[in-house]
Amino acid sequence: MNWISKILKVGEKIKTAIKKRPSKEEIENSDWTTCCKGPVLKKELEQNLWVCDSCNKHHRINCRQRFDIVFGKNNYEILKTPIPQDDPLKWVDSKPYKERLKAARKKTGQDSAIMIIKTKINNIDVTVGAFDFAFIGGSVGAAEGEAIIYGVQHAIDNKQPFILFTASGGMRMFESLIALSQMTRVTLAINELKKNKLPYIVVLTDPTAGGTTASFGMLGDVTFAEPGAIVAFAGKRVIQATVKEELPPDFQTSEYVEEKCGFIDSVIERKDLSQKIGSILSILLKKNSDIISELNETTEDTRTLTKAAS
């Protein structure tokens, strides 16, 4: 066997090995995923709310998983939201946008990247929205804008707070200006919520970027975030190329944004979100008599100290 034959034989072996590698879909549908120490069983992660025991990475989860964790399994009702016409621009790049939508719906079991529910937290009736990043990167098009506006209107009609869990790459390019207009439309809806003196709570999850960050993602009366979530407008590499400086390793993480930028009120562990959201809503709505009583006692103590000082 000459050297050319040997090279060809090695090449065939490499081709065979590549063909045997599992596809992205096969990996996603398997019982395993990866984290800091390599392969990990999804069942083990699920038992820990999809948070790694070793590195505390908060893995991405879908809408139903999030609702089950925060509000309790089967403790909420999914609301049917309006679905506008698909692909009004007849967009085609490497494949038609309609095919992308069809694949995303099949993959996630959702009509759009956003799911809206009504539920209770801390005995308070709330309307809640959540993004699924697996649906075309959680990007916002006409359907997503309609879903959020529907959720906000439901909250206003029923005099409820509105809670939004974001996980979005921004506005959907396949819908061009139609997608960009959702930033304004949703912002105006949020303003109506605030005019009605109803709380708007935002929980930023990994990742929240682009037009979502630049609009309704930053309008919360209180803004929480999960640990390690990327919160950004432009990407890190774009900024680094623009400023021509080395950026810190934790740049654009929720902890960095909280400490350096002040856009986030608090970074909250996934296991604590239900309690924290319930507590802050109780304060904002003055529903929890124990908290109000405690606040009154603190105020009274402050007045006593003020009198004594004077």
C-alpha cells in the first residue's frame, strides 16, 4: 500500500466518524446535556430546577418548565393569544421564513416565542408572560408583540400585575420593520399598565439582548435577573471591536449589569424567584398585612428616634 492509498483510507475513516456523530436534534432529544464537568443527565438537572450543582449555571428552560417552577405544576391557565398573518413580507433567505416558523412550532409546541398565563402568586392574581429561546432565539415579531399586548390588556382588565420573563435575542429580522415596531407598541401597552397603577415585574433570563433589552425589558417597576444571564444590547465582540479594549470576562452578565450599570435591582436564584416576586408584589399592592405591619413598626421606630434626636 503506497502513501496515497494510506491517506485515502484515513480520509474514509474520518468521513465515517463524522457521519456517526449525532446531530444537534439527536443531542437535544437525548437524556443527556453538557455542563462544567461534561455530560450530565437531564433528569438530575431537572430535580435541581435545571441548575448545575457544581457551577450554579442556570440552564435555559422553556415556558412550561418556568411556570411549573415559579407558580407550581398545573397551577396556571394558558391564555390563547392572537396570531397575526404568518410571513407578511414573504421572506426567503437560506430557506423560507414560513418553514422556520413551522419547524419552531413543531419543536416547542407553541404558536409563538411567548406564552401568556393567568395564575396566583402569594394569593395575588397575576398575568404572566414568558419567552422560549428555542423558538427562533426568542426573537420578537408581530405574534410576540400581540401576545405581550394581549397579556398586558388582560392584566389591566382584571386589575392584575403583569410579570414578564425574558429570554430573547431581540427583534426578528425576518419581519423587518414590522418586528421593530413591536418595541414601540409593547412600550405603549406597558405605559397603559402603569397609568392604571398596576405593577410590572421583569425577570431577565439568559439571554436577553437587542431590542428586547432596549425597550420593554428595561421598563419594569422592579427588575430581577437570574444568575449568569447575558443582558446586553450589542454583542460583546462588537463592543470590543468598537472600543478596542479588552473587556472583563463577566462583561454583560447579570451580576456585572447589576453592580456596574444599575439596570437590575437584584440577581435572584431560580429557587427563590417565587418567594421574591410574591414578596415584592405584596409590598407594591399592600396586600400582605404582616409586611405592612412590620413597615409601620419600622416607621414608628424611626419617628421615635427622630423625636429623640431633636
